[in-house]
Amino acid sequence: MSEGNREKGQTVVLIDGVCHLCQGIVRFIIPRDPRRRIRFAALQCEAGQELLKAGGLPGNELSSVVVVEDGVYYRESAAVLRIARRLRFPWPMAYVFILIPPPLRNALYRMVARNRYRWFGRDEQCLMPTPEIRNRFL
């Protein structure tokens, strides 16, 4: 995936493709992103692995949502808040939580990430996008 393949102002969200919580986040984002500025890739897929490598992140980085905006990589709570900022009203208002010190925000994020499979479940294989949303995936 080359930089030229992504449009300026577009956000790429990398998710754990087998995690039900992560899949739910994708289903939450799509109807709240009518301008279709957010694209997706599973951390486990080729495009996801290429983006992780390009950002200097380990290929086994499956415990964090990763957001890529204009070549800048965001992880953990910062990634979630960047996503909220891109959605239609009222979700951008959640960005006010960026004022909470990152160690506190990320502690909560890590607690959910550690327990996501137990609380929300997981699949044996990555999410297969429906034909209606397939073009939103890298």
C-alpha cells in the first residue's frame, strides 16, 4: 500500500479482524461517516501489515486499534478519539477526552483490550466485509 493510494484527509483504521468488539466498531463507524473518509484494514491482513511496518510498529500489534492520518500513527485511546473526531455530530464532541492525561486514558483502554475476547468474543477468521462495504476496506 503506497502513500499515493490513500487520499489526503482520509483516515485508515486498523483493527483486530477476529475481535467482535473491533468488528462492532467498524459497523458503528460506517453509518456515522457519510463522507466515507474512513477506510479499514485488519491488522492481520497484508495491507494492515504493510501499514504497521511503514509506521515502524511490530507486525504482532493486535492489542490496539491503530489509526493512520496523513502519515501519522495513533494507537490506543488516541486512536479511538481520532476516530470520534472524524464522525458526524455529536461524536466529535468526545474528542474533549483528549484532555485527560494519556496514562489514565490508556489504562482504561488497555483494560478493555486485555479482556475484549472474553467480554465480546472472537471469530476464527477475519471479518469478511459485505459487498456494500467492501470498498471501504484496503
